[in-house]
Amino acid sequence: MTWEVIAPGTWVIFAVIGLPVYTVVIAWFLGKPRTLKTSVMGVAYLVSFIASVWIGLFLLTMLIRFVFPAAM
């Protein structure tokens, strides 16, 4: 059986694992008491954390690529 649209791992990551994160972000903006400053700060922390992980993994990948060039 081939997956033509979305692989099962994608569903797991974005639906099951991401669900608590989506719930928290929605609660920041729709919950009571609602403060826009706190909500924006929470989203900024979340985005900066995700960006730092992706950038760090990218730099580590490039370091491994240059240290072990024969593995390519």
C-alpha cells in the first residue's frame, strides 16, 4: 500500500503530538482572563524555541557534513 497524499508519520506529528500545543495557543487567545501581551509573548517564545531547534539542527548537520565529507 502506498501513501499518495500524506504519510502516517505526518499525521502523528501534526495531529497527535501537536494537539496539546495547538490547544495551548488557542487557549492563550480565547481563554479567560485574556491578555494580548501574554498571548503574543507565549507565541514569540514558542516560535523562537522552534526556530532555535531548527537552526541548531541545521548547523549541526552542516558541521557533520564538513567533518565527514566521505560519507556523502
